[in-house]
Amino acid sequence: MTRHYSTGFLIFILFSIFISQASASSKINKKNKSFETLGSGWELYLEKSPEQTFNLIDNNTPADFTVTVPHEWNLEIKRFGATSPNTYGCYRYVCSNLEPGTKYALHMKESPGTASAFYINRKIIIQTGNPFAMLEKDFQLDPWHYSPSNSQSIPLYCEFEPDSKGTAEIVVLVSNYYYRKGGLWDTVYLGKADDIWRYNILTLVFYCIVIGSLVFTGLLNLFQFALNKKRTEYFFLGLASFAFAVRIGTAGYCSLGILLPSLCAEIKIKLELLAIWLVPVSILQIVFLIYPSNNRTVVFKFLKEKYLRYFLHIITLSMGLLSLVLPAYYSNKFVPYLQDILIIYSLYVIIFSISNLIKRKRYSLYNFLSFFTIAIGGIIDIIHSNSKETIPIPTLPFFILVFVIIQIIMLAAIQNDIYKETIKASDDLSKLNESYLRFVPKEFLRLLNKESIIKTKLGDYSNIEMTIIFSKVSIVNTNSKEVSLDENFNIFSEYLKTVSPVIKKYDGFVSKFLSGGFMALFPNSNLDAVRAALEIKDTIRKFNESEVCKNHTITPWLGIHFGKMIIGTIGEENRMDDTVISDTVNTAARIETVCEQIHKNIIISEAIYKRIPQEKLGKIQLTPLDVIYVKGKEKPLQLYEVHRKKQNAENLKEEGR
Amino acid sequence: MKKALSILLSLFFISSSLFSAVYRIENPETLSKNSLNIITDWDFYWGKFIKPESNLSEKELNNIPHVTVQVPSDWNKYPFPDEIKAISKTGKGSGTYKLQLTNLKPEQSYAFPVYDLGYTAFEIYADKELIYRSGKPNEDWTQTQAEQHFDKAVFTADKNGTTIITIFISNDFYRKGGLRGSFMLFEEKAYSHFHTKQFCSYSIFAGILLMITVYCILNAFLKKNKVNLYLACLVLAIFSRIVSYTFPILKTLFPAIPFTTMLRIEYLSVFFIPSFITLYINELNKAIFKHIPASVLAFPSLIFLLLNFVLPINLANRMVPYMQAYMFTVIGLCSILFAIRIFKDHDFVSIVAIFSFMVLAIGGIGDILLIHHFTFLNGMHPITPAFVAFSIMQILLVAFIQNRNYTHTLELNDYLVQTNKAYYRFVPKEFLELLSKKDITEVTLGEYKISKAAILSADIRNFTSTSEKLAPIQVFDLLNTYLKRIAPLIRKYNGIIEKYLGDGIIAIFPNSAESALNCAVEMQEQMIELRDEFASRGMPRIKIGIGVHYGNIVIGTGGNTERMAEISLSKDIGIAVKTESFTKRCMRPILATPVAVHIAEIEARQNGRKLEFTTESIPLNSIAKIQKRTSGSAKKSVILSIKSDRIEETL
């Protein structure tokens, strides 16, 4: 059910973002009528300074080329006879029918590159970078030359007033210092100053909100990673988010350039490139962290998927790192290759996520949706950067935002599911633990001085002196019938239930259940065992009268002894048991046999007798028995019978009646 | 005192000159890069719109109530005669401000932001030209049409570098009136740069807050907890403040929003913040609001919220100071309570939380100072970055707490798995299998099952006396090495170790005597090897005796609910043990009751096999009387010794 809710919510969010985007763009469109793009009809004077251009115009010399903006001059350069696009030239456009005295504005999302100067009616009104350095005769193009940087790339906005006739002659000097493409490469918007200003600001606000969102996402994910180092997918998502944020802040509408006006264009282009190589690697890693590769083979036996992936990573990362190290003049030439690799990555991820979707793996829908979005966004962006006519508005920020949101939802869902599953597993485990714990000899392990049962190992032992009760019961049918196994078990089981609390009451515990008896240990005091034995005897008297053992009489035989014992764990690593190894146990067993032979319920050894201070005995009476030679013992044993003084008297009275 | 003096002085100057208020810009060059916040004395004329082109005589001017005041300021407290003060102290009224700026760059365009310059409608003239109009101000202030635009005013200095700024303002509902906003002068280009930069940073802030909100709502949905929900509402309130106050991005996105609606949106944040901050903190640390329930603190803001939408704007506006007082009281209270908690808890959560509140408090104090026209930090509004820092810290805090819970659960689970493994070693698994229980949780006390089975009892000869000569660690090493070798054998023959009794083992082989006997043979066979192994390690060459019997047994669980154990009960078990004890007397490695061998023979015949061993009868008479008596239940008079060429003849 929760899945449905969250999917519904996801759709709602996407929808609302879409609506806001649509409403923002619809506002732009409405205003679009009042401003226009200056597309066709630009004249291009290659390798002419503005002064030369003005002279040529005044002499009515036709331009070298007539071109449509957005325009890259690489083709024209070849026809012109030059080889490198790193040159300069002037573009000219004449606007007429403008209202005199009204403020107009020119706007380009990305200033023409890499440096430019705008002249309107032969008067310079705005300049980006330093385009004039190239016009100097002794100018040498030096790729390693950074400071001072002549290039600048920021959103361009300038206001002007047309002349009294309502015409404005726009001449743009463009100098390309390092980029692989040159020219007036972005759409030029012209309109009334207010409208253009608003359009500019709206674009800025939209881009910056997206950047803010991505920066936060990056921060959050890196924080999550810092908290839990095992979850590297958070690290990669954080990295990707930051790379995306930087990309949106630098590519196209360079809002980073507004925040940091001194940002050098050569560095800007490297930041811009960051997204192309860092993001694919990160995203592919995220995918394979969520769905660990089963190392499927591709085509050949030896060509494992993993190798293919690492091969791609190595190529991309090495190109990316090179692009950071090399001057922008060289590194921007990697872009087409990196874009090709990006397409391979997209295909890789899309194929993988579709196959996951078909296999109906968990979270595959999230994955598929997000990658589908980013792939479409990426493709649109590539089309946009190659031909601005087909898709005029860059939509990538929107797609990226959606992608990141879906990824966050997915990671949150995964974490949440793990959390819930763990809680459920813990519940089951603790139930299981409870049932296991009943078989664990807790008191015994406590005697072994182990803080935690987890630390108990096979062969752990401890030397200890304590009292042992060795007990058996004889169950006799009052009608002299043979006791069936069922009856035997039921009565014995009830007997154990009755006796266990008594033993516990006197700080003892049952170490072993024997066939028809038990072995109990009393680590604290001798008297405890004696008292427990007496109470067992009393309890059994009541027990004999109870419903459970109708027609049956049970008689407990309790042999009590004290001595040194070695207790420890024996068995195998995965089937352990506790045990007591000592002659004391054997002696106790012999004493119990004596009980049966001479029909005394409780008999203690001399070892105990000596240790019980007489003044503490109270109502307990200890009667010495004849010296008995116990089998297997060289020395004879002096034994004592235990009974209550008072009760004994009462018993006698009863018998007397 | 100073003010009164300046008023007296200005009164003196007014009588001599039409434009007494003059502001000389000291460094006009700096305006191309930085803004200049002009805080100076302006002329103010009450209730009259003195147009720049009008040539009023000194006498006429003197008839208009006028003072010289420092701007930015509210006219509520201007020193006027009492009958004017009665009006002006409500904020309502109209009037003209005048200032002459000198030492500007000649012919240079200058710009200044006008968003909240004057309340609530105003016109700005530079020299004689109308350069900006916001709404429709009127000398009769009840006719004011309030409006607000997020815009700038631009003027060009004359040849001498001077400009007279005339601003006409009227206000009919706002609780404070006059030229209230900072007069920030830029060169036009510098303004454009500054403004775009502001847009950039505010949008990034807005983006961050928006994403935090989205993230919180998502979390609230996924984890179904209130912390995230309250935090989402809190951040949303902060977000609404940032987009509507001082730098209203909202106004840029939707220029059609009316002035009053913008005000209400702005107030929304003030109404929301205290309640959600309280509820959020309460969720974060339940111990904080032990004495004052959080809902009690949060409740008034809901009333304020309702009033904000219901009341007319002028009343809603007048509520704001109370609301602000309430907000800062709540924030302050929360900070103090949190600070107290720190001394009690010392945990990371409280420290981060108190730090974030400190940031918020500093931002809030800065904001209040700005409202009351103390300028610092170049006129920046510290509340915006403070809000964003606060929100980020909160979200990181929530993430931290969630992560802590998450890892805690995982650790707990790890611990459970470990204890589970540890406990499991003590669970008699095969035994429970005999009870036909698949799941151990189903096992209850007192369950039992009666079945026919072969019982094998094995014991180490003279173990007690042997063990006395060894160190305890050697005893356990010896025993465990022995068991490690024997136990797999018993499993191999589908037997179950019922119990370890010191050095002895009792094993049960359900429904098969043959396998029990075969197992016994192989056990003795293995013992030959084991003895050599022990000998090589300098340990005693231990020998075992094995007794096998076949009969009915009952197995089940016994003890009490806390300490359960497997128990088996049968006289036949006793017989097996007894049979084993005969091995010592007879000096034979394996003894079996005739019944066991007989059953084994039948089993072998059914499966078309021959027994892998031979037997030899030993009359029981040859064994001492005491055994005869105790083993009376076994009425057979003979016992069989199992022989095989693989094992030693005698024990």
C-alpha cells in the first residue's frame, strides 16, 4: 500500500514541477510576442576589427558571409582559407522600425565566445572578456596562458536606445581564444528593456532554484554517506548532484559567472565538463550498487560485464582528469568524445534498467523512470547544444531535477524498506531467541563467569566447590499395576514443574534432567540444598494428593554431597552442552542409590554435615546413619538422614492414631 | 536632545532656503562598484504634495507643517503639532520628502531599488521628471491606491552633478508610514550587477528550502513520522518568508499578485514559524516540553493564522508586532529550554539544535535592528542566510537522527543474530526433530512422544580417576576431542545424542537396532585410532565401553518454561546404562541385550544383509549378585558380546 502512496505522491510532485515549469514558460511565451530573436540576416566580417568593419560598411563593401545566428563560424573559416576557429570577426545586424526614445535590450544566455564587444550605432555598450587582445599585431595564441584571461562567459544583457530614426546598427566583435567552435553561438534576443529584463531574471531564478535544490541534495547525500560509510551509493549520488549543479551553473546560462564575476572562462569550461565525465561514472556505480552485478558474461566467456564497465570507467575518468589538467584550449576538444561516451553510458544504464524492469526487480520502476528522464534530457541537451534552432530552450535543468528527486525517493525507499525488514527480522529473531534461550543453561554459564553467552566457547571450564543434589523418583501405581510410559512421562514432567521453582527459590538450578530424576547444583550455601531438599519432600507430599497423580505415589530420593567440581562445555562447536566432571557427582549418585536401598528420602554426606553450623539448623534434624561402604569407594561413607524436627513429631503422632 | 537641536537648526534653515536638505556624496567613484546607503536628513512636508516645478513662495511653504528628519524612518514619531501627530502616529497620512544630492558624476545614470521604499504608495521625481510611481498616492490619504513593484528607479545627474529627489508618499492602512526603506544609491550598471547577483543568491536559497520541503514531505510519507511533517511545514513557512520579504522573488515570478496578498503571504511565515518550531522541537526531544505542552505554545499561532485571512488588511497589519513578539518569545523559550537540555543530555542532537537556534536568533536580532533602521553589513538582511542555515542544520539533524535509528536497528539485529547463533548451539536440534517439530518456537513444555528405539550408552573407563591426574583444561580437551570424533559417527548412523553425562553419552537410534550396533562397532574402531592420537600427545589412552539395548522410550520436553530441557524416560534406558556397566566386568568392548541383537538380525534379514559382526553369549550368572538384583527387570539371563575383527577383543 505504501508503495502506491509514494508512487502517487511521486507523480504528484512531478506533475506540480511540470505545472510550475509550464506556467513559467507560458509567461515567457506570452511575453515572447513583445520580443524577437535576431536570427537570419547577419553579416559576418571575418578577421576584421570593428574599425575595419565600419570602414567596409561605409564603403559599401559586401560582407564575407551572410549567416543565421546562432552561428558557429567553423565552416566559414575553412572557406575563408584559415584553419583554426580561434580567431576573431565582426557580426553586423541592422534593426529598423524601432520606437525612438524607448529603451530596448539585447540578451544572450551565453555570451558569444569566447570574448565579445557589442557596438550599437558605432558606440560600444557592453563587453565580455577582452576581445581586443586578439586584434593586436603581435598577438600569439598561447594555450597555457591563463592570467589575465581574455575570455569570459556570462549571461549577456545590455540596454540601448535606437537613434532618432528608430534604427540600431548592431556590430559584435567576437574573439575566440580557445574554444573548438567560434562565433555568435547563442540566440540573440531583442526587445523592450522591461520584457527582456524579466525574461532574463526568470531564467536566472529558475536556474538558481534548480541549482539550490541540487546543492542541497548533494550536501544531504554526502552527509548521509559521512554518517554511514557503507552506503557508497549516497556518495555517488551526492557527487552527481554537485556535478549537475555545477553544470547548470556554468553551461549555457552561467549563473555562477554572475555570483563570481571574476570566474575565469577557462576554469568555467572545466567545471562544465565535470558533469559529462563524473556523472555517468557515478550513476553507473549507483545502479550497480543497488543491483550488485551477478557478473554475467557478455558475448565471450572471458568478457565479463564487470570488465566492460571498469574499462569504460577508466577511459572516461582518464579523459576527465586530463581535461582538468590540460589547458582549456585542449580539454574542450574532448567534448565530442565524452559526449559519445555519455551516449554509451546512457545506453548501458537504460538497457540495464529496462532489463531490471522486465525482470520486475525491486525499485526497477524508480530506476527506469529516472534514467529515462535523464536520458531524454541528455539527448535534448545534445541536440540543443548542436543546433539551437530545433530546441531553443535548454530543458536539461528540469530533467536533472526530476532525476535527482526520483533517485532520492528511491534511496529513501530502499533505506526505509531495509529498516522495516530489519525490524521485522529482529522481531522474528527475538522470538526465536526466546525459544532458544529456554534450552540455554543460563545459570550454568553464569558460573562459568561469562558476561555474554555469545562469548562461550567449546571447552570453557571453571573449577568450583558447591553442593549437588542427585535425585531420582520412583513412581508406583497404588493398585500395583505397571505404570505406562505415558503416565510415567506426564507425572514426571509435572513433578519437574513442581520441583523447579523450589530449587530456584534456594538459589539452585537444575543442571541435568536424567531419566527419572535430575541433578541440581547449589553454588551458594550447603544449607540451601538441605532446605530445598526438605521443601521438595513436603511439596511431593502435597503433589501426591493432587489430581495429576491419582492412583500413583511418587517418592523422591535425594542424595546430597559437597565437593570440588569442574564445570564446562562439551560437545561440538554447533551442538554444545554443559557438563560437570567430578567424583563428587559420582558420590552423590551413590548416595542417592543408598537412599533407594534403605528407603530414606534425604541423605547427606559428611562433607555437608561438617559444613553446616549447628546453630543454623533450626528445625532441621540430622540423624547419623550406619557407616556404609559405597561401591567404588575405598573409604566408608558416614551419611546422615535429614528430616524436620516438628513435622517428624507430628508424623509420629499421626502414625500413632 | 540632538534631534531637537537639529530640528531647531533645520527650522532656521528652511526659512532661508527652499532646499535645506543636501547630501554630498563623498566618493562618487565607489558607486560604480558598491552601493551607498544614504542615511541623512530630508525635508518633510506634511499633508501636501509639493511638485518639483511648483514655485511656492516662502510664506506659502511656511504654512505647510514641515520638519527635517533622518531617513529611513517612520513618520509615526515625527515631531509635529499634536493634531497632526494624532493622525501620523497611526501611520496614516501623506507628505513630501525632499533631498538634494550633490557631487554626483555629471551625466551619469544612477539607480536605486524601490520595492519597499515608501509605504504604501509613492511617486519619485528627479529634478522635474517623474522617474517612478508605485500605486497612486494622494494628498487625501484615504484615496490612496496602494501598490508595490519589485523594481528600480533610474535618474541621470545634471551637468553639475546634482539632483533634487522629491518623493511624495501617502498611506491609508499600513501601521507605519513614510520613507521607510533604505535609500541605496548605485550607478545604474552596478545596480544591475548587484541586483542579478541578489537574484542569484536568493534563488539558490529558495531552491535549497524548496528541496528541503520536498525531501521532508517525502520522508513524512515514507516513514510516516511527524518530525518530517512539522519540519516540512516549518521550512515551507521560512520559504514563504524568503520569497515574499525584502527580496520578493515571488513578485518577479508573478507580478500580478496584489500588494495586500503579498503582505498576507509575508505574515503567513510569522504566523507559522512559532507553532511549527514548537511542534517540531517537541517531536525532536519529547523531554523539552515536559511542563508546558507544546500544543499550548503552538495554539495561538493558529488563531493568528485564521485572523490573518479573515481580518481586513489594515487590522491584520496591526497584529504583526504582537505576532513578532510572540514569535521571538517562542524561539527564545525554545532556545532556553534546549540550552537546559544540553546540560542534562550532552548529546549531539541538542548541541546542533541549540547552535542552529543561535544562528536563527542572531539573524532575527539583525532583522529587528534593520526594521528599526540600524544598518550594518552593507544593508544585508541577515535573516535570510540565517533561515537557510537553520533549515539546513535541521534537515541534517533529522537525517542524523534517522540514520542513528537505522544503524541502531541494524546493530541490534546483528546482536540478535549473534546471540541466536550462540543460543542455537545449546538447542538439542535432532531431539526436537524427533518430536516432529519444524519450528522451534512451536515447542512447548511437556510434549512427548513414545517410540521404539535402540539405546546406546557409551562411557569412558575409569574416567574419574584418569581425570584427577589431568589439569582441567586437559580434561576438557580430552573429552571434546573424543566427542568430536564420536558424535559424527552417531549422526552417520542416524542416531541422536540424547545427553552428555560427564564422560558418558546416551544416544538414541530410532527404529533401528542394527545401525546402533554397527555404530558401536565403528565407535570402537575409531577409538583405536584415537588412542594413538592421544598417546602421541601425551594423553592417557582412554577406552570406552558400550552397551546397546532396544526398547520403548518416551522422549519429551521438561523443566519449566524458563529452562526447558529434553528428557527421555524409560526403564530401557536404565537397562542400556546397566548393560554398558557390565562391559567393565566382562572386559568386553561392546555388550548388547539379546533383544537388541534379535531386532538387528530381523532388520538385516529384511534388507537382505548379513550382520557385520558376530556375537558371543555371556551368562549373567557369571556377574556379581548385586548386578543381578538391580537388573532384575531385564529378565534375560544372558548378555551378548559383540565381536568384529575390526575391533579389539577385550577391553
